[in-house]
Amino acid sequence: MSKVEGVFSSSSRPIGVRVVEPIMSTLTPYTVELLAQDLRCLMQMRVADLHDLNEWNQAARVVQDRLALSGTTLPHLSETVWHYLIDADTRLKDLQYATMQTERMRLLLELMDRGVLPDEKL
């Protein structure tokens, strides 16, 4: 199974994707808190070129896999999350879109910190 470090582990390495840890234990429920932590890690990753974009997309796929494995652990998610996970290439090309999407994610994370997980687009 693919393994990831940096983005989703407590590593002393810079944020980025490296192969070393399992995606998720089947015994570990994927909670709102873990999702928020993963989204924050993604937001901290620098995407300035195609190499960065490939690493970001690999890390985003880990989050998508975790969401798929979560089953009923998490309620329906806002479209904002799904667009954020798949639109990195668009953000790289369009600064205005990147700014808008980053603001929406910050708002979403603020709500998640208060225990609210909106299921509609922000």
C-alpha cells in the first residue's frame, strides 16, 4: 500500500510527500478533526510548478482515500472540500481562483474548529 510522510505525519522534514507511512489504519476513524488537520497540511504545501503540483495531488489523493474509507464516519462534505481536493491545477494557473478557494477553505476550517461541518458550498 502507498505510504506518505510529511503532509500527514509528525515529521521533521519540510511539508511534502514522501513514501513511508500507511495511509490510514482501518481501526482509526477519520474524524472532522483529522480531516481539518489534513486540509491544513495541504494548504501549507507550496505549489509553484508541475513537480509541486504532482506532490500536492498525491497528498490530496490520500485525503480522498481517507474520505472514501471513512464511510459514515463523516457526514456529507461541502463542495468546497471536494473542489479544493481536485482543483490544484486550476489554482496554479489562476491566481484569482486560488485566492477565492483559499479564503473559502480558511472559512471552512474556522467552522470545523467550532465543530461545524457544513454540507453546502460556502
